[in-house]
Amino acid sequence: MDRLLDGYRKFRAEAFPGRKDHFRLLASSQAPEVLFITCADSRVVPDLILQSEPGDLFLCRNAGNVIPPGGEMAGGVSATIEYAVEVLKVKHVIVCGHSDCGAVKAALDPTRGLESLPLTEQWLHFIKSAWDYMPPDVPDDPNERHTALIHANVIAQLNHLKSHPEIAKGLERGTLQVHGWYYDILTGDLEAYDQTQKRFIPLEQYAAALPAIR
Ligand SMILES: [Zn+2]
């Protein structure tokens, strides 16, 4: 807690004064272009990785960067998506998974007991469809297997995302794009899922081939 208080003092003394004008603009409205959905994992810090500022990212975080399919659950994720698309008119929705994701490991390893965590177990049920997106040659190596599952989960959640009516509408109109990302904690690398090549490629390469938004 002391560290947080020290951080707050530093923010008030250094970070805030330097951004005063920016905060004045943000005080009464926001217009983020991106809805960023990622895991609750403490090691994933979007504003650090992307060097984004307050007002840039509309954030939604939960264990396993899960997106329940459209219409299945009137929960926080679905409401956040609806608000971001219908009210904030975001242009991009990014689903970002990450290396060493405990939620994916727990959801996909039946030997890992979730008996004492009924709510977690129920939530992680939404990760099960990741199996449908595993490569045909599932790696034997446990680490590679885990990474393949995390990749597959990003694709699964991306497909859940597309089942939300407001997302489907935006995609059809060309006013919205959805993206699946993978963040590597060890290397700091970001990869994105290329839907044509059906594989993850470096983010810069992916971004260079992106069509413009209407
Ligand atoms: Zn995670």
C-alpha cells in the first residue's frame, strides 16, 4: 500500500501538472477510438506497452480476456462493448491475450482443481471454445502447448465478439475493425492474428496491411 501512496504523491507532484491541459479537456468528455479488452493479469499494462495516454483506450479487463458470446450474458463485458460501440463509436476493438496466462491454463487443464472456485470455473467455461481453434498438430511441449492455447483463446474470444449484434453491424458497415493480439511478457513483443493467413504475425506487419476505416 505504501508504494501506491508514494506513486499517488508522485502523480500529483509530477505527472498531473504536466498533463493539466489534457486533463482539462478530458474532464467532461471522452472520445477513445479503441476498446481494449485484455486479461486482468497485473503484468499486462496497456498504457505502458502502447505508451497511450488517458482518454486513448476504453478498457475492459477480466480473467482470461473473455468475451461471452452475444446475447448469452448481460454482464460487464457485453455492456462495455455495447456502450463503446453505440455511444463512444470506437473504431477498433482489440482483444489481447498474453503469455503465461493463468486463466487459460486453469480453464484448459482438467487436472487443475477449480472446485473451490465456482465463480471462476463458471467464467472460464467461456474459454473452452478455444479448443476449436487449436492447430491440428497440437504441440507436445507444455510451454508451446500453453502458448498455442492462449493464441487459440484470442481467436475464440474474437469470434465471440463478432457474435455481438453491434459489432456485427459495425463490421458489415465497415465502420469498425476487430483485432486479436498476443502480448509476450518476456520479450515485450506484440503479435496480431492475421485472419487471411490464419496465424499470428508481428504487429507492425499486421498494421501495415490493414484496410482503412470508412
Ligand atoms: Zn491472463
